[in-house]
Amino acid sequence: MNRLTLKWGTVNAWKLETPEAKAALQKWADGGVSLSAMAQHDTPEQKEALIEAIGFMDEIWLDWEGKNVSREEAKEYVRNYGKA
């Protein structure tokens, strides 16, 4: 099972079991990552890579909200975080 935790509009934690999910999230990481999700500022390319990786996740947790969300909800969260 592939699991992803999102916080501050980006990746906070993960557990990946499939090669496809690992490769997809690696594209996000290749853009450069901070050790702190709070300090991470994803580029537009990283956001797109993260949105692609979300498609491989079986479970997605929004840490601040304390709830599991669907893939589509997670994609919207990443796209819109910090815009309001």
C-alpha cells in the first residue's frame, strides 16, 4: 500500500511499496527538498510531479486537517495551497 501525508501544501511523510509510486515521488524529490515540510517551497514542476505521484497513492492523509482524502481532493489541496 502506498501512503502519503501532506502538510503545508507539500509532502510531509510517505510509505511507498510499488516501483511506480517510488519513481513518481522521486521526480518531486529530484527538484530539491528541505528536511522540513514547513520550509519546503515546491516549484511548479515539483507540484506537477507531486500531483502525478498522488495518482499512485492508496491512502492520503492531510496532517493539519487530520483526515484521509481522495486523490482528487489531495490534488486540489496541492494546487491551491497558499492561494487564498
